[in-house]
Amino acid sequence: MKIMSNPSNTTITMLIVFFSILFNSCTEDITINTNNSIPVPVVYGTITDHYIRQEIALSSSTGYFDQKENERISDAIVTLEEDSTNITNTYNLTQDSVGSGIYKTQQPMAGKPGWTYKLTVKTDFDLDGTAENYEAESKMPTRIILDSMNITKIKESGYTLYSLNISAQDPADQTNYYFCKYTINGTLYNKISKYIGFDDTSLNGMYVDDLSIWLFYDKSNISKFNDDDVKDMVFLSSGDKMYIEICNITKGYSDFIEDCQGQKDGSNPMFGGPPANISTNISNGARGYFTAYSTSSANSIVPNDFSE
Amino acid sequence: MVSGRRSYADLFLKLSSDPDKRSESIYFYDINAKVSHRFSAKDKVYVNFYSGKDLFGTSSEDFSYGNTLASTSWNHVFSKNIFSRLSINYTNYHYELGSSMENSQITWKSNIQDLDLHLDINHHITNKIRLNYGLSSTFHQFEPALIKRPGYPNYRIQRSYALEHCVYIGLDEKVNDHISLKYGLRTTIFQNMGKASVFSYDKNYEVNDTCYYKSRKIYHTYTRYEPRFGIVYQLDHNSSLKANYAHNVQFIQIANNSDSGSPLDLWFPASKNIKPQQANLYSFGYFRNFNQNTIETSVELYYKGLNNIIDFADNAQLLFNDKLEGEVRTGKGKAYGMEIMIKKNTGRLTGFINYTLSRTERTIPGINNGKAYLAPSDKTHSVNLMLSYKCSKKWSISAGWVYATGTPVTYPTGRFEINGEYYPIYSGRNTSRKKDYHRLDLSATYTPTKNPKKWYQGEWNFSLYNAYWNKNPWMISFDQNTNSGIPKAQMTYLFGAIPSITYNFKF
């Protein structure tokens, strides 16, 4: 066998790129013109088993890139009904400050596990002279008994991390869905992107002992992340006081939290699936979510020493 | 023949004043080698090898994709009327993602490997009838994701294996001075093969059963037939009409994420859960040459009806998911359009322009509320222009321009706010478009007079890619303004203008 020697087919090519001013990927802010979707009402409210004035937030959706904040809905009639087998109570919710869009029960009340909560919002959103009804209902799941929580300090892959661990009895009835919200030194992290969601798929009915549900980075690791990531992260330091609430929630609300967390900054363009609307249980074309859940709380202090 | 090239642009990043830029790398290379040997007047053997890779990297992360192909073929002449080609081919398309962050190394590898054996025979029965037939067998291996992390067990989404056997026959027949026919039939058997865990899904796409198959066990088979028929009617010595019908079956489908041009699209072999895609293609064209055949023109219309096409469900989970078939929905599609071409082959000025007007739609239950939506590849207008001009014996110049309507994407059209965070609202799948893509490439080639004393002939090529520096979007992403939280859009583009000089030498 010999190497072909036909000159027309024998080529050695050397490519030299002389210089490259922008031979590099670049990211820049751009303006996108999209046809704004027609505004719809946004209803968001959670009824908990805390004895408080329960509240519902009403606002309007707006164009994705609108520079002003979403408008509040301040002329709605908001009614909450709670039902058990043979008792029905009705509560009217009103705004403390007109224009806030935050409607509260007039007196404190605690939601009850096993009871069904039905929300009705009546407002003339489309300004046609007739009020429309936007409704949702949710049955409050049973309470999970949270025995304790603790935080352990660990070293992993060069990072100092704090593991948030819980001990609790998972109810055996069915798949349960949970989320955890927390305060650090009294500051409540109440944004959905900060909620810690989990379910009992592999733990159904078990007693979980020091189950790690989340890892927080130590504040000293901030420099290891880029600014874009840091603004969405929560860090802990030794001595921080942490209070958590574990909430037993419906599958629908768990899906809603997962959708919100996945879609907050649009779908991940590299690894995400096609973008899709966040699920909702509000009727009549509105967005948002209404749910009832029970809570169980515990607190702990972020340790100084690494766990053994 | 051996050829190789690698871009050196990233070497200049080392000169940057920005330390982040200095640690970035971006390059491509390819290597090509061909060897052939004529054993006798009737036997010739070819060996080809190609390997190419593109890499984009920063100090802590990189991303690359590439192709490796190797083939050997043996051409044999049985008689002056019968020729055969027996070939064995290997291909490996792969992509890799890696993080080299201190103490946090992780690599993600994915590939598709094919090994196939082909036998093709051409048989000239008469001057007017040519027969071609053959068979092939392919072994496919899919590696969706292998994730390695030092100190941890590897995580692998199950590999899948398939065999594809095919036999075909085709006939080219010149019926008379006006009519020529081309027709044929291909039969393909596609078999899924173990080792595999195969999931069954209920109507909500939740897994309700799992079957395990041992290695090399054939556990599912599809047999499909692909007929085709074409006719050319010669109107006169300058013009003709052509009509074609073909039924095509595709056993491996790609489901893509429409938002980026990333090659991280996922491939799905036909299986118990995903039926092979079927297409009926109809086309009709008018072809006419002018000026003693120096200018060729054509207008073609086509329509393609598709069945069993796939796309990702809303809110599909694609990462670390070994039940990806449950994230896919199946439906129908159609594509139709018109192509116009003008081509000049001779003279100092040569080149072509082609224009395509087209539309590609999908209707898939469970996506976009079951309403038709644009396919991610839809481009309403597409233009390709290529012109070359031979200035002198030594110099020639050329220009290429491409234009295409931006491809469809799903951008948010509204937003709602909860507890101080904004969330997107979409009006439907693929209702927006990226901005239009266009690019001009220029080049000049200088061929010095051959020096008979030199053993090689050199040639210089000067080129400018994306000459007017159009920022063509590669990926659009969204973020929130750090202070106000108001959403904003960001575009990532890969290349500005790239000048290059190439020196070719032949010997």
C-alpha cells in the first residue's frame, strides 16, 4: 500500500488565525420586543395553622420587561370559607391600607389540618362593568411532627458547608410534600426561590433522624462564586441563629414552588427544557396560587466546630 | 492525503489585560487523512480518518464537542456493467462539559457511536436502465450522560443499544427522450437491544412498570418500508419538470431545546415508547438553463407531512433524568416551502444565489394546548449567496453572504410578582423569534506561478469571517436587575469578525 501521490489530492493545510479581537464569546444586555400578553389578575395566598391575620395578595400581571412594578388590585371583594364535615365559617378579608393589594382577615385565625379552604376574589378586572370571580380551594394537609433540627459544619470539596438536618416522623398515609422556610438572625427568607422543597419518596412513613435537607455555604466562601450567583445564594456564619418551619404541603403547591424556582430567570437555556407556564390553581385565567398548609418549627445555632 | 488545522486565536487571549480572558480558551481543530491503494485493475481500497473538535473554555469550566469518523471501503469491478462497494464505518459524535474548579472537578460526557457495514452494488443493465441495490447493518450505542467526579462513584444515565438492518433496491430508467424515472424501495428493521431497563408509562407519563433485559437481548423490533418515486420530464433541451415522492422513516430523533444553539440536544432512538418518525415528501420543480447552459435556474415547491415527531413536554426535567422518554410528547408536523436557485458555472464570475421561503409546524397533544406551533428550526426566509471572481491568473476573490429569519423561541410575554420576585408568563410555545441571522464572509486567494524547481505548489488565502461584525445571537438568557429586580434579557454571541491567513501547499 502506498500513500497517494496525486498532487491535486495531496494537501497539507496550515491555518493561522492572525489575531482575534473578538474571537471570544460575549454576553450583553439586549432589548427584546415581545407582544405583551393581556394582563391577568395574580392571586397569591397561603393559609397556615399559625394564629395570625391570614393574608392574600392581589396584583396584576404586566409585560415581562415593564420597568414599573406590577400594579396592585385594590377594589376586590375577598372571601375565605373554611369547611369541615358539618361546620362552615366565612371570613371577609380587607386591606389595612387601601392600594396595598394585601387583604387580611379582620381577626387572627388559625387554619386547621383536614379542613378545606376556599378563596373567592370578586373584581371587575377587565373593566367591563361586571365583576368576575376568581376562585381556588385547598385542603390543609396534616402536620408533620418536627422533633428537632440541628446544623452540622462540614468540609467538602474545599468548601465549608453547613448541613441543615431535621428529625421527624413522616406520616405513612401517602407521598408527602414539604417545604422549609427559615429566618436567619430574625430575617425571614420569604422569597419562593429560597424555599427548600423535598418529598418523602424514599422515606414514606419512616422516622427520619438528622436528615440533611439543605447545604448552606459558609460566608467565607463568597469569593469563590461569581457576583451573579452570589445574589441568589444564602450564606451562614458560625453563631447565626436559625429558625425553620417545615410545612406539609399539597402536591400542587409543591409543583408550583418547583416551577417558580425553575422559571424565575426564564428556563435554563443550556440544560432546561422548553419554557412553560408556571402551574396555577386559580380559576378563570388568573395566575398565582392559593394553598393551606400546616407548619412545625424548630431552631438552632450555627456551630463553630466541624462535626466529627 | 493528510491535512490538519487548529485555530490559534486563543493564543492571543494570553495577551489580554483581563486575567479572566487570559485563562479562557477557544479553539477548533480537525485532522483528515485519506489513503488509497489500487490492488488490481478491478480492486481499490480506501481508508479515511477524520477527527474534529470545538472547545470553549474558561479557567474553571469548558465545553467541547466533536466528531470522529473512520472508514475503510473496497471498490470492486465485477464487469463493465457491475460495480460494488463494501465499506465499514465508525463514527463517534461526542460532547463534554467539565468543571476544573479547585477540589470540585466534574466532567459530563455524552456520545453516540455507530459501527456500520455497507454493501452497495451498481448494475448498468442497459444504456437506459441502471439498477442499484445493497444492504447494511448498523450497531448504535447511545451514551446520554456519564458524570465523573473524583472521590465519588460515577453517575451514568443508562446507555442504550440498537441494531439497524436495511436492504434497498432502486432503478433509474430512461423511458424515452422526454421521460426518465427513478424509483426504489428500502426496508429497514430497527431493533432495540439490551442491556436495558425499559420503563412503561401511564397516561400521565408516570412510570408504572419496569422491564429488565440482559446484554444483547433484542427486546423490541420495528420493520418499516420506504418507497420513493421520481419523474423527470424534459420539455426541451433547456428545460425540464421534475416531480418526486418519498416516504422516509427516521429511527433516531433529536429533541432540541429551542433557546440555545447548544449541541446539548438529546437524541432518542425509536423504542417501545417512541415510535419512528415517518415523513411523506412531495416535491415539484421547474428547471431551466440559459445562455448555452452557462446559467442554471430552478424553482421547486415541496410539502412534507410528518408523523410521530417528538418534542419536550412543558416543564420537562432534562438534567440527571433517566426517564427522559416520559418527558417527550409525540405528534404530527408539516413543512412546506419554495426554493429558487440561480447558478452561473463558467466565466470569470461564477456563483449562485438560492432563496427559500418555508414554514415548519408541529401539532403535539400536551404541548401548546394542542395548538399548532412553529418548529424550532423554522426559517421563513433564507438566502445563500456565493460569488467568485477570477481577477487574474494569480488572484481570485470571493464573497459569501447568508441570511435567515431568526428561529422561533419561547420568550416570556408577561410577568407576575410574588413576595418581591418576578416570574414569567408565556403566551405559547415558540411565539417569538430570535433576531435575523446574517453574515458576510470575504476571501482572496493568491496562487504564485509554480516554480518548477520547488517540490510543492503554495497558495495563500486571506479571509475575513463575519466581515461586518454582525452580532448573531447564539443564546438568549434572562436575569433580574440586581437593584430593582426587574427582568432583563441577555444575548450571548460567539464570534465577531475573524481575519485569517491560510497557506496551503500541495505536493
